[in-house]
Amino acid sequence: MTTSNFDGIPSLGTASDTVNLANSLPDVSQLEKLANELFSALPCDGTGTGVGLLSSAASNVFNEQLSGIDKALIPGTSPNHFGVPGEAELQKLFAPRSASVGSFPSSKLATSHPDDALSALHAPQQSVDKSLFTGINTQGFDLPGEAELKKLLAEKSISPAMKGHAIVPNAKADAPAVSDFYFLNESTSLNRSAPVSARDFAHPAFNVSAVRRDFPILNERVNGHQLVWFDNAATTQKPQAVIDRVSYFYEHENSNIHRAAHELAARSTDAYEKARNTVARFLNASSADEIVFVRGTTEGINLVAKSWGKQNISEGDEIVISWLEHHANIVPWQQLCSETGAILRVAPVDDSGQVLLNEYQKLLTSKTKLVSFTQVSNALGTVTPAQQMIEMAHRVGAKVLLDGAQSVSHLRADVQKLDCDWFVFSGHKIFGPTGIGAVYGKPELLEGMPPWQGGGNMIEDVTFEKTVYQPAPARFEAGTGNIADAVGLGAALEYVEHIGIDNIARYEHELLVYAMDKLQNISGLRLIGTAPDKTSVLSFVLAGHSNQDIGVALNKVGIAVRTGHHCAQPILRRFGLESTVRPSLAFYNTHDEIDHLVNTVRRIKNGSAVY
Ligand code: PMP
């Protein structure tokens, strides 16, 4: 059963409310402190901009047996009770303060605009005094519910895995940087005995207002308007956790990695290799040795082309790509073909922008040595049937590279399930720094691949006669890598893990459908990319207006979109176009922002918004 219990489970209130805990029960502060210990043991730094303590209480104490919250249930909040020991007492203790800090007005919750409902739920959650989050009190107070809280505290004590999850400035890996106040409920059972990992804290829904506060740049004003960042397919914004993690690296850990006897080299090596572990976990690779750090997707594809490609592709062989590809997944293969005499084949798409599987099938023969395609099109947003396409390629013995540049921040990436041979992505497309990305490769392939660049780090031994190379992944990381940004990428992936990629996918899908529906109703507007399976991207053209002019007009009201060919000229030409306007979404975007976009496009169309 899924239900909610927001009535009667208010937030703790503002810091001053917290200090002034006057009520008729003398030991309430102790009980509350215990509750706080419980929540601070969860992946929450306790310093968030508005930790909804008893919203957490609702999730963690009362809802332990609940599997998730259905948003549809939010408007009809009901005073449900769950029969959890201590529930009645806790509700009684906190109920009086619910009135002072606000309850959830059902009229607000009944709105049809999804953002409003989520914001309303979050509204009463005020800041909590940080001092309440310190020190576990072992004293007994004989309070109702105390024993249960203590038991939960013991069960929730942070495991080593969760310690690794932490990112806070000036407190190396001791407290997670993101709070559970994003979430309206929690599916994680508190009675688990298995080690806790970041993935365990994926939640069924999140509060967009709360996540937005993690991204300082979203407060920027552009031309007198609040910034609306709809250029996520080009690059994503960075949460404070990532910014802090990179700063922390330079403040406390900076050193070149490996081969040094000093403390900072140990710290930076640990941080760098921990980030590699995080990438492996995020992609569900079976080992960190399968992860090579590169500058980004482009470099990752080039690595495979120049290393595996040169070794394995020869005259007459065929390489299959799709019509959807970014130039980064076309040019390296063209170069390889011209060097080797291999042939590049291209799988066409239908008018919605989806790969025609029957045509793709026809291209797959015993000559096909490699298939390389994108999981999500950056120009159209099409989600390709990757698993099926990989399976089809493997049937003819081809290897498969999956370009995850656009998919990694929107869909769960599971390289073992996909069974791709390589998976490449860029950190900056998933809330991490620029200049860092990763290649996943199956271990047997990486082991057989020659290095593509030579230098330091990638060698085992060098004489003037010969060089013995390191095994993978070091073999592919010649020279000093982008250490700090690799660490920042690890922080970004942990941030996404904490929010939960499935929650992100669900929310973004809802946003995309909302936006497509509204844009489609503007006469003269043509959406480019209408595949049933698509994500994030809203490419369009508007009759009578140049794409550049639309981009300029949107910028005047603070909306950032990309206009141009999006480094994917072949697919745009497939639709008879040289460029489009491309708003692209991330989970911090809102329905209000979509409304702002749609209204402005309407005004452009009517001539009331000038370029
Ligand atoms: N592939 C796709 C599908 C992309 O969208 C991009 C970036 N727009 C790339 C590859 C190249 O990524 P990067 O520039 O980060 O190397």
C-alpha cells in the first residue's frame, strides 16, 4: 500500500522555533534530539537550506513499511496512521508546532500545476538548527517511542559505504552533501541488514524546489529575468556539492597522483581512484578497472577508434552508425575508414526520428566489425532501442560502442544489462565538471587494446629499447589526468545517485510531455523529433522566424536555449533543416519555466516579443 501522512507531521520549524521548544512535555527536546540523530545518520548533511525534519520523520519513522508515494495521493493528504511504535507520541509532540509553521493547504495541493503541489508540500519545511545534529545521546529517558527511535538509530548508523558517499568542504568525506528533504517519501526499509549504499537512497519522488537550491547558478539573472537554463544537452549546471568537492580537492588534497611518499599524494590518489569506483558503480560495471578517465565523450570515442579500431578494422570491414549521430560519433569512424579502407554504413531513421530497425538489420552482416550509436539523440531526443540494437549487432559478431553523452543524465545506465562493449560519456553533461569523462570497456577488450597515447603513468617500465605498458585502465591514461575534475565527476554521480536516476527520469518525462503538448499547440511551430521514446530535447522551428532570432528573443527574457546544427548536421538535414531551436531539459527545470518558454514563443510568433 502506498499512502502519505503529511497531516500532523509538520516540520520542526525555523531555527528559533527549534530553540524555543516550549510545550507541556518536559523531555521533548531529548526525544527530538534522538529523532535528529536518526535523520542525521541518513545521507543528509543537516546543513541544507531547509531540512524538513519531520518530513523526514514522516518518511523514516512512520513510513518504514511503505514502498513509495504516489504523487496522485498528495493532493488528498489524509491523517493516516501506520501503527508504528511511538507514532502517536511523536505526532502529539510535534502537532502543536505544525500550526505555527504552516500545514499543507489542500486548496494549494489540489492545483493542477504539478510544481505547485510539490512546492506546497515543501513549503512548511523550514531550516533546522544545525546544533541539533551533533552527538548521540546514550542516556535513557523513558519517553514514549524512545526505544524504537534508538533501535532505528542503531540500524541506521552510517556504514563505510555511506561514508564514502559524503562530500562536504573542510570535512573530508564525513557527511553527505545532499539532503533527504528532496523526497516526499522513502522506499528504503529501515530494517535492512545489508550494507547501505548510495543507490539504496533512491526515492520515488523529489521536490523540484529543493533540488533547485542546490544549483547556485539558477539564481542568476539575465536581462532582468531569472535565468532559465534550457541548454542542458549542451552542458548541465553544477550543484554546490560538486563545486565544493572540487574546491575541497584544491584546498586539501591537491597533488599529482601515484608514486609519492607524501600525504597529499595519498589523498589525491585516494580521491581519484574513489571517483573511478563511483563511475563503475554508477554504470554498473563489474570493476573500476573497466573505467578509463578521458576528457569526455569525444575523446572516449577517439580512444576506441584509434586503439581498438586501428588494431581490428581493415579494408572491406564495415562500421555501422545511425543517422542520429553527433559529429563525435561520425568523424573518428570516417577517419578510421579512410585510413584502413573500411566502409561506413548508416542506419536510417523514420519521420519521428527513431532508428528503422529493419533497415538497421539489413546493414548487419559478417562484414560488420563495429556498431557505434547514441543511446539518446542530442538533436532530437530520440531514445534508441539500445539493448535490442546491441543484441542484433552481437549476433553478427560485431562489437558495440554506445554513446551515452545524452542518456547518462536521464536514464539508468547499466552496462552489464545493455551488454555494450564500450560506453562513453562526458562529466559536464551530468552535472560534473568539463574536461572529464569516462570510457567503460569490457575487461577482455580493454586488455587487448594497445595504448593510443604514450607518456607517463601508462607505463610499467621504460628502457631505450622498449616500453612495457601498464594494464588497463592506466594504459590509456597517459600523462597527468584531470584529477580534480575526476573527483568532481565522482561527486556529481553521487549527487545523482542520491536523487535517484529513476526519479529523475520520471519527473523529466512528465516535464517533456507537458512541454511537447504546449509547444505543439502553437500554430506554425514544428517539433523536430517526435519519437514515442524520447527524452529531454525539444527541437523546433517556427515558421516565419529564424532560429537565431528566436534564440535572441528568448535570451532577452532570461531563457537559454541552443540554436544551430547541434553538431549533428546529417540528422537535421534528414528533416530538411540546417538548424533548430533546441530547448533541453534537466530535473531542475520546472513547469513554470516551460510556461515561460511557451508564452514567449507565442509572443515571438505574434510579434509582441522582439529580437
Ligand atoms: N555525443 C553526443 C550524443 C553528444 O550530445 C555530445 C555533446 N553534445 C557528444 C557526443 C560530444 O560530447 P563532448 O563534447 O562532451 O565530448
